[in-house]
Amino acid sequence: MNDYLLGIKELDNEIEGIRKGSNIMLIGPPMSGKELILNFIMYHGAAINGNAVISVTTRESAPHILEWFKENKLNLPLDRIGIIDCVSKTLGGTLKEDENIRIASSPVDLTGIGVKISYYFEEFITKKNIPKNQLHINSLSTILMYSNIQTVFRFLHVFTGRIKSTGGLGIYMIESGIHDEQAIATLKQLFDGIIEIRTESDKNLIRVVGLSSKPTSWFEYEIEDAKLKIVGRK
């Protein structure tokens, strides 16, 4: 059922879209372009498909993210964008909250992050009556550096449940190869599918597992000038 799209045509065609209420893990190695893929999904969801997007950032400041879109001439509809900045306060910055930015004290402040996520759900779903909403978290790996797996699981359980109940789409990014397999297996219980990235012979490959009757093909991709391009199928 074509409720949501990733904006990557080859993957969307094979999974025939994503059902509302789905939660997806985006997992891959460092330096594979995962952040840009998540930015691409954010842009496509908000600018092309009219979704509202709530983005929790634990790596880059919210102004830096918004500037990246502007520099690459990707015009986000800012009335549909909410970024929860978990970085700036830890660096001693003087960033102020506005319509698009809410500030959490740090990636360890899961209660504060949760309050800000709930604020944007209320803003987009109830006040602005936007029917389709996405929640992106970049990244679970940073959060796991500060909190144990049980705490992170409970935090995610609340918001994956919220995504299901509101018919949204959740995408949660995590690094592969740095967490023990048990932790990854524990978190996977919360997700309906996985966007899986791997690097092979200096090539980046991507596929989707769990959102259709069988995994998609592996597609080789390149990222150039802030654009993701599928260049082959394995």
C-alpha cells in the first residue's frame, strides 16, 4: 500500500510503497552516506509528498542541517519541518528555539527529547492537521553511547507505538559494526523493516528488508552534489 515513499524510485517500486504506521531501522557502516540518505528521504517526504517531518539530531546542529538544504538548493517547506537539536547545548552554543527548532540538553536527555517530539506531533497532527507525519532519529548509536539498551528500548517503544497509532512513518538510523549483536537484535523487535546499507569493494549498496514479501534487490548507489543516484543492481 502506497502510504509513504522513500523517494528512491527503484526501492519504492520493489516494495510498492510503505504502509502507514511503519517503523524502519536504517543501518549501515560509517562513511556510507546514511545521513545524506536520511536528508534525501526528509526532503522527498516534506517537499514532494507533503509530509511533516520531525527530525531528532544528535550529530549536527539544526542550523547546520537547514543550511545544508539551502546550500544544495533543496527548498524545504519549513511549516512542515521540526528539528530537535541535541547538539548545540552540549557545545555551549546560544541557539534559540523557534518554529523549526526545539532544543534538548543532550542526547542523554531522553525525557526532554520525548517532550519535544510530542510537541511537534501536537503541532503537526492536531493544530496543522497534516495527515502524514515522519519521525527521523539520527542517530540511535549516539543515544546508545549515553544510555543502556533497556532505557533506549523503552524510549523507542513509546514513539514507535505513537507512529503506529497515528499512521506515521518512523526511520531510526544506527551504525553497523559498533554495537553488540544482542543490542541490535533487541532493537529490531520494534521495527517493521530495515533499510540495510553495506560497503563492498568500495561500492555502496542498499536494500530494504521486511516491508514486502521478500527483500528488495541490492542496488548500488552514489551520492554526488547532494543527489542520490542508483547506478546498478546486484
